[in-house]
Amino acid sequence: MNPGGGAESGKHRFLAAARLPLPLRLRIWPLHMTPSDLRVRFLDFCGPVKFRKFARSLVKLSDEPVRFDRLRYWQEMLWARFIARYPDAPSDVNDIGPCLHWCDVHDAPLLVGSGHQPVDLRHSESFTRARESEFPHGYGWLGYHCPACRTACIQWIDSHPAECRMLQYRIYNAGWVVVHRDDPDFQKTCRDGYIPWDEISPGDEIWAIDTGRGFSGIGPVRNGRLVPIMD
Ligand SMILES: [Zn+2]
């Protein structure tokens, strides 16, 4: 009987593990599939729209470094079907996340930070199509974005003023607004246009706007830019 045998054999097991070559001590998934392979196959498997939704839904908060959330139910279902076809794909979200939290257009990881979000962008079908195909991770209030998408979004808006410009034409210039600011008629115009009258400052102009979403109205413009109206 050896009273110290248990501890001794435990120690031996530890030492034996420590002597293993480094790759065998790490939990490495893909045995055959690289992150790039995984992206290509998953993109082919589910298409770009679902791939991008999957990429964006992998995280809950804008943490730096990124922390991956658990898979949502719809992601689990999709991933189960993917693994059925590709059994060597990873199953842990912390292995999946770094591979798929990715921009498929620019072949680059998504980074903390928002997309481009101008308040005076007129929405249009052509912008929506360009966004889908050219800068899917570059526009809007996103926790994560692709810098190349963001740049592409800015360039597309700059090069398509007819589609993107919400401001249509000036109704009242700054001088007129200063003189007539307290007129009841002007106050009524503001009320009808959902403009907070008391937030209009000297120098502001009033412009006709077209949001591209079926609403046309008026808006205050300051230094050439539409002033965002806060509720
Ligand atoms: Zn991108």
C-alpha cells in the first residue's frame, strides 16, 4: 500500500500533460478548416444577408476587446445545420466569433465603433442596394463596423447627391427667420412642421426636406446641415 500513490500519480499525469507538444495541449478546432475556409463555406451555406446578420448578432455590447455572446436560438438552429454538413466546424461561440464577426465584402474583422450616420441622408432604393452590396457594415448606429465599409458609404453618398440629399430647397433664409421668428404665423409653421420653435437659433434657415420615406416637410438648417430634431 502506498499512501502517497494517488497524489503521486496525479502529479505524473500533470507532468505528462506538460510534456505534450504545445498544439496538443490546446483545444484547437479546426483540424482541417481554417477561419478563412469557415467564412467561405458559411457564406456559401447561408448567403450574404444571413451571414451578415449572424456576424452582427454575435455580440451584445460594444466591448473592446470584443466579447462574444451565446448564439441566439435562430443562430443555433442554423449552426446545427451547418455542422451537420461540415462536422469539423467549431461549436463554441468563442471559436466561431473571431471567424465570423467579419466583413465579407472587405475580408476584414469588424471593429468597435459606429457606421456613418448622417442625419440628412435621404433614403432611396439605390442607397439600400449599394449598402447591401458595397458597404454592409458601414452605415448606421452599429456597435461594430468595418472601416472600409464606412469609407465606402461616405464616398457613395458624396458621389450620389441626387439620391442622398434630404435638403431640397430653402424656404426662409437666416435674415428672414431672425426678423420673423416671433410672428404667430411662423410659430404655427414650425408647429405644423414638427420643428421645436424655441430651439431655432439666429443664423438658422428653414428648408424643404424629403426624407425619401414618404414624408416631405420642413426642417431647420444650421451651417448648411439639417439640425436633428430630438423628441
Ligand atoms: Zn466592409
